[in-house]
Amino acid sequence: MAPPGQETNPQQQGTTSSRPRLDPPAAEPPVWLPSLAQPRGTGQMSPTGRGTGSLPKTKNMPSPNTLRKDPTGAGLFSISTLPQMDGLELPGMRRKKTTVPKLPSIEKSSPRSPGGVFLHSRSGGGASGSPTVTRKGFSGTNTTRTVGDDDTMWSGGGDDVEDLAETAVSAPTGHHVDESYDPDMIPGIETGEDVVAFYAKYGQDSPVKFFYCNRATGAVRFRPFDLVVVRRQKVDAEYFTVSATGVMRIRHGIQSEFTSLAEWVREKTLFDLISSINFFKHYLTRRCFRRWHKSVRQKNFNRVRKVIEDNLFHAKPTFLRHMQAIASATDKIRSVNFMYANPSHLYNLQEYADLQMVTREQKARPALEGIVDEVQKVLEQVCLEVNKQAKLYQESVRDQAELEDTTGVELIQGKSSASVRPMIAVKQEKIERAANYARVMKELTMLGAFVRVADYMFVEGVIDRAITSTHELLSLLTAPKLSADKASKGMFLTTISFLPDGISFMPDAESVQEELNGTVESIISIAQQSPRLVFMRTFAQYFEGKPSGLNPPAIIRASPLFQTLRQSVTDTIAEDFDASAEYVTIFEDYRKVYDFGRTWSYEVYSNEAKTLREIRRDMHRQREWRNELERMKISNVVGYLYIDSKSLRNDLMPVTSMALDKIKLLLLTKSRETCLQVLDDLQQRLSLLTSRPDSLDDYMNYVIMHSRQVEEKREVVGAAAVVDDMYDMLAAYEQKVPTSDQVKHDDLREAASRFTDELSNGKIFLADFKSTQQETLKANATALNEELASITASLLEGDYIDPDAEPETVVEDLEQVLAHVRELGGTAEQYKEYQKLFELDIDDFGAHSLCEKEVSTRYQLWKGMHEFMEKSNAWTEDPILDENGQVQLNMDEIRTEVDDYAMRAYKMGKTYKDDQVVVRFKDSIDDFKQILPLVEELANPALKTRHWEDIFSLVDAEIPRNEEGTAFDAFNVRALLQYNILDQVEAIQSVSGVASKEYSLEKVLEKMRADWEGVSFRIMEYKDTGTYIMSGTDEVQALLDDQIVKTQSMRASPFIKALESVAVAWEVLLVRLQDIVDNWLQCQSTWQYLEPIFSSPDIMKQMPAEGEKFQIVDQGWRDIMEAAAAAPDCLKIGTSKSVGRL
């Protein structure tokens, strides 16, 4: 903070009064200053005596939205902060208490003079350094005045200004000054932004009128608007004073610049926005980097240029001439043909392959060998020259010191003073001589590199020629396509032929691709087999060790251009063949001929039933095909391919000719056969039409036959017409017909005429005898109805309704009656047809339906009873057990069939309520149902021998065992009924229930044993110890835990008694397996810990007794693990007797 006063340029202080004084322009208050809350009129003075400026222009006002979003804090000064300024003390307002906070440094006063006036010197104020009077006002603010200065400026609040003189006069001289107070600094005001915020809050009425600021230093980037508040004594050569009106930039010797505070904030905001753009943000960094990068590149360029000058053969006169000769020789490679083909000649594939072989072996290889010989001579010459020159220089130089002597002294005796050369000439000569010596020695060491360069030039020429040859091959392939000459024949000849699934080319794309790939590979082989200069013995002395050179095939194959050309060759082949494949689709119209010739068989065709229309169509088709083949296009050029289709036509032409000839012969044969068949059929028809029947059946058959002949008249006459057409077609296709065939054809025509006449005669015969046959039909129908009624009546008497009759005999009789009734039904249907033909009223023969239903129902009743009686006898009289003692009665089947028969008997009882046969059927079923519970218990498959013995003891039955003792002699239900077994049904049910419980336990034991099948211990080799260990016991442990619990639960069952020994043995086995697993794991853990220790010889020497004990245990463990590895099955290990060793 500075004392109040007008801001002046430091350069103006101390100047003469004649020099005009420069005042700062009137400040434009920013939009956020408190003075805008109550604008003053023009010329109106504030209580402090200061005038106000005009409002800033709208275009110079910063955008509130932009400032609000500014991250630098400038948004504090937007218009949105105006409502928060209501608490400020605006000019012209009087309040009892000011809103300006008390400054801690100002409030500190001497305890001897509270509220007094202080007089202190103003350093840097006026030219005379007048004293300054400071008085503490009642409002807590300070009033400062510079005494003896014309430009006196007062600052303070209220009427304290008026009493300043009195206060100054009454102030005692030499009053104590508060040294802790710093008028240039306020706590919390450190940067330019803090100063702007300070004036934004307090405005022009603040007690502090301006601050001294320097530019902020230490920032990496250019920040011209970043200021730091400093003491007045610490200002730099360039500094700023910030007040409520604006910012003054002061520089020594330069006109000061004033910027309004609003403009300063706007420019700072714009600068921050622009500097946040990456281009401006990193501009200096990038500019410095570009300069550094340019300098580094220039240094690298100079260094590389120097290296090139030292090692470039073209820069050395010794090698330049020979380099040109080598380049001229290697340039001849361009004219060497690695492959050749005449663009105007059409090649087949073999001819092209032979031409390429001749080109390679007889032209390319000899030419390359001649070029190598020429280059070799040039290299030998340059080596000779360099060696000769190096030898001369080596002989002329005595030692290294002579070369290093670059002084101007010529140490040669015997010369007169007149012949002595100048020292500068001598020095220059020595320098040149040393340089020439170094040059010659350098050139001597570069001979190997020169040979290698020559080899590289030759290899480069070969590689270039190889790639160029590949390009020439591609040009040959693409020339027909790109040429405007429509008469081009292409490059390769290919013929086409049909295949079952397409059209084939000969040669095909694969063959052409293979041959052209061979051409490219042969080009590479030429480059590979060319003589190499770097490997010649003549130049071996110029290389250290075995020389290495370029690998032309690898370079060629790795060349992107070669890869592109080779791929283009492949693509061109594929494209032209694809285009050819598309072109030859026009021949797909002729595939029908190929397919016909491939699949058509005369034998099959002749065996098929062909109509005349089909044969005519086939013959016409063969003729049309032949005409189409004669018009077929025989050649075309597609790309580099000359497609020859003439051979395809020659292959298809014989197909149509052969087929047409065979079809004509077949037509002749069929004409003969058809003629004979139609003639024979007409003769048979004439024989039937000429007969005259007498009986009813024969008459009706004649009626039917005549009616059918009338219906088939058109067909018969048409068949004769077909034969006529066949012979007419043979005549049209110029096929000769034998005389015998012509005779048969004439007979056919005559028979067809007679057939028409006999149809008319037969119609007259049928009309004459119609009435007589109708009367006979009526009498036969009446007799049939009477017979059916008699059969129906017979079913209600005799054995058919006798319940005591033998069912088997009655069933046989009813089967015969039923068959006879069905025969009568056929007769009734025949009479209906007769009535229909005579156009009489059709009798429905209802007696037949009633009779057949009655016979069928009675038959089903007796048959069901017969079947049930036979099955019930089998269930009660067949042995209950088989030879192995297993129950062979199927209770589910017995129960199902009994229920089925009971349902059938119930339905019949509803139809025939008083029929005694039905009553007998139901009684037999009910009788069997009484013993059904007993049969159900006896058919229990869980019954074992011990259970049967208990059952036999209940009824006092003595059933002996069989000879093997595994079961009992055959016995059945009927035999047990003799022992009053029905009285012991409840006891037998109890035995059967116990058997079922025991059976379920037995199945559980069997399942547990089955679960162990295939379960083995996982025995694996352990490191390099030569033995095994057990691993992965989770599966075995889980199975043991589960089954031990199950076995113990089974033993607690009251039904385990019969299986107790088996369950106990199984439990013992499981427990033993559990112990084995636990003991093995425990022993294995200890063994794994001790084995590495006692395997050391030193440990064995230190602990011999313990080592001996470990060896005994170790051997036993190894034996057990080897045995377990040989047979890892868990059950086998559990039952093994040798496991107890552990």
C-alpha cells in the first residue's frame, strides 16, 4: 500500500518546471465498480473531491458469460456480482459505521498516544521529501496528508479532513512512529488478481488508493498479466501501480502507459482464453524445439556428408574411371533375356516351356558369364594399379615420423643456399605427401569394398533384370487385353471340354499357373546361379576371412515390386481364366447334349415304356441339337488365352448321330411289337364279343364286359392309330420297314374295323335277354335274405347259449359261421351290382348286417372267456420259480390282463344282462380275483430261499429242494392252495414285506460295491527318488466318508439280520481302507520331510543310528508304494494281506 497521492511517472520527478507534466487519462470505471450502483452527474464531486468518468462503451465491456466461465477467477467481476455490492459504502452515503474492514497494521498504535496524529516522512513522494501527517479518524480509517506539497491529496472519511490542520499543529514534535506498520502491504493481498478483487469490493472509497506490483517471475510460460504485490522499495525497473481506476505501467526512460481496470480485466481474460488454445499455449516450446531439431539435423547432415566423401568411390579419381567401366558392363545385363516369348505367336504350354529352357540355358547364362568376365578384368586392373602405387609410397617412406613431420625445415645436405625452397613450400609439400600416402593406403584398404561394390552392381543388375523380366512376362500376359488390335490371337492355346460339374480347360488355370511360376522361379535361379565376383579366388586376398555377399533370390523375393508383379501375374492368370470361365458359359446351352451322351443308355431307354409322342420328341430333339452344334462358335480370345471350342463340337456331334440312329431302330422295333400287341388285343376282344352266355352270372359278366368294351373303344381305336403314326414317322425319317411288318400292319387295320361291328351286335343281344335275367336275380336275392335270418336264429339256441359248453369247441364253430356269413356278404354285394346294372331298386340286405353283428358279438364273448381260462390256468399251474430259484410270475402283466378281461365282461354284461355265458365269464374272473392277493405276494421278486421256507412252514407244506440245492422242486399256486394257504395271507404278506426290505438293503450294498469299480489310488512318481507317492485322495476320501455312514445306518436297520455278515464285512473293509489312507498320508508326510535329509552322505555319517532306522522304514515304504503302483485298485489294496506291514 502506498500513501495517498497522485500517481506520477518516476522519470518526471526531478524535472524542471518548464517541462509539461503528463497527467493520466480519466479512468473509465469498470462495469463491476460500486460507483455504477449510483451514477453521478457530469461535474458532480464525490465527498473526497474526485470527479468521476463516463461509463465504458458496451463493446469494451467483457462478456459476463465469458468471465463467469473463466477458470482464472475473473468471473468474480461479472455483472452477476452487483447484487452482492449492496453492503459497500457508496460515494455520497453517510453511515455511522464504515463497511471497510479495519486493517490490522493500521489499528496498531502506540499505547502512549491512542487516536493521535503521526507525522512520518514520505519517501519517494515529492521532490523535497515533505513530511506526511497521519491522523487516526474516529471511523477507524487513517487520514494522510503530505505537508508542503502543491499536489496535496487527502483521503479519509467524514469531516476528519477539516480538523487535520489542528491535529497536525497540536501533534507533539518527535512523536513515536509505529514501526510494525507497513503502508505498502495488506495481509491477503499478494497478487494482481487479489488487488483487482480488493478494488472490486471496496471501490474508490477504500482507504488504500493503489498498490505497487512487479511482474511475476519464475513462470515457465509467458504470463504478462500475472502481477505480484511488493513494497515500494522493491519495485523493479518496470513496475505497475494498481488503483481503483486502472493500472499504470511505469518504465524508466519510457512513456508510462495507463489501462483502465475494466480494460485490464478484459485483456487479461482474453489473454487467458487465447493462451489456453494449444497452438498459443505451446508456441514457444515448439519454436525452440524446431530450432533445436533443425540444428541437430544440420550437424548430422554435415557428419554424414563427411563420411560419404571419405568412403564414396565416385569421389576418388583412382576408382572413378573403373567404376564407370563396371557400370557400363553391368548395364549390358539390361539386354539379356531371362525369358522370351513372341507376342504374335500362339503357344501351347509345352512349346512355351521348351522355349524358356532354351532361352535360359543357351542365351541368358552365357551372356551373364561374359559380363562377369569383363567386370573381373576391370577389377584386376584397378587392383594392380592401387597395389603398385601403394608399393611405391611404402618404399619412399622410411618411418611414421617422416609422415608426421609437417615443419618447414628441409633436412637435405649438399644443397646451396640458392636452391633452398621456402619453408612454406616445404611444409605444404610434406602435408600433401602425407595426405597422398594416407589416400593411397586408404584406397588399398578399400579394394575389398570396391570388389564388393562391383559385385553389388552386378547383383543389382541381375536383380533388376529379373524383376524386369517378370514385368515383361506380365506385359505379355496383359498385352492382348490392352491392345487395340482385335486380331490378336492371345498367348496360350487352351481347349475346353465338358465335365459333369462344369467346363474344363486344357491346360487349366493350375497348369498355366504352375508353368508361369516355374518361369518366374527359373528367372530367380538365373540370378542365383550367376557367377559372383566377391567369391572369386583372385580377390580373396582383399577380404578378411571368408567373404559374404548378397543373396539375390532372397532380395528378389523380398522386393515389394517383385511381389506385386508376381501377384499381378497370378491375378492376371486368375482373372483371364475367370473371364474365360464366364465366356464359356455360353456353351452351357450345349451341356444338355453332353449330359445326354454321358447318361443316356440305349438299353435303359429301350426298356422304358415310351409313348409315340415321347419318341417323336426325342427324335426331333436330336435333330435340333445337331443343327445347333453346326452353328456353334469354335474359337475366341480372352486375355492371353485363345479358347478353342472346335474339339468340343467334334466330341458332341457323334452323340446326336448315334442316338438318332438307335432311336429309329427302337421305333421300328416298338412299331412291330405294338402292332402285334394291338392286333392280339383286338382279336381277344372280338372273341369275347362274339360269345352268347345263358346263366345269370355269365350274362351279367357279358354286360359288364360289353360296357367296358364300349368305354374302351376310343382307347382301342387310338392304339391302332398310334401304330399307324409310328409307321408314318419311320417313313418321314427315311427308315426302311420290312415286308412282314407291313403285312401285320394291314391285319391290324382289318381287326379294328371288325371290332366296331361286333360292339353293335352285342348290344342287340343284351336287349333281347334282359327281362329273363331280371326275374332270376329277384329270386336269388330273396333266398339269400332267408338264409341269413336262419343263421341269426340259430345263435340263440344250442351250445351258443349253454354256459356249461366247452369254450374251445364253441369258438371253433363260431369261427366257421362267421366265415360263411362273410361269404354271403360278398354275394349280397354282387347282387347289388346286378340290380344297379339292371336299374332296379337296390336291396340293402339288412339281414346280413344284423347276422354278422350277432355272430361277431357271440364269438368275442366265447373267445374272451376261453382266453382268460387258459391264462388263469397258466398263472396258477405254471411253476412259480425257475431253475435258479427266481420268481418268474410277472405281477404287473397279470394285474393288467385281469383288469382288461374284467372290463370286457362288464361291458358284455350290460349288453346281455340275462345271458348265462356272460355270467360264467364274470364268475371265472371273480374267482381268480379272490386268489389275486396271494398271487401278488407269491410273485414278489424279493423272496429268497429262506423266505420260501418260512412260507412253507406257515402252511405245513413239504416242498423238497432240487438236486443242486439252489432252489425247490417245481410248485405252483394251485399246489399251495391245497394247503389252505389263503388262511395265511396276512402272515405271507408280512414275510413278503420283510423280503422287500431286505431286498432293498441288498441292492444298496450291491450299489456301494459297484461304486468302487474303477476307483484307484493316484500313485505318481516322486521327483528323482525312484519311488512313488500317493496324491489326490479327495475322491477316495469322499466315497469312504459317504459309505461308512451309510453302512453304519444299514446295520441299525431291523431288517439287516439276514445281511448282517455281509454288511459287517463291508464296514470292516471300508474302515480298513480309511486307516490305510490315514496311515499312508501320515507316513508319506514324514518320509517326504526326512528323505532329502538322510539322502545326504554327510548326514548319514553324523547320524548313523538314525540313518539306519530311516533306511529300514524307507525300504518298507518303497516296497508298499511299488506294490500300490502296480495294483492301485482300492478294493484290492483293502483286501490285500500284505498291507498290514505299515
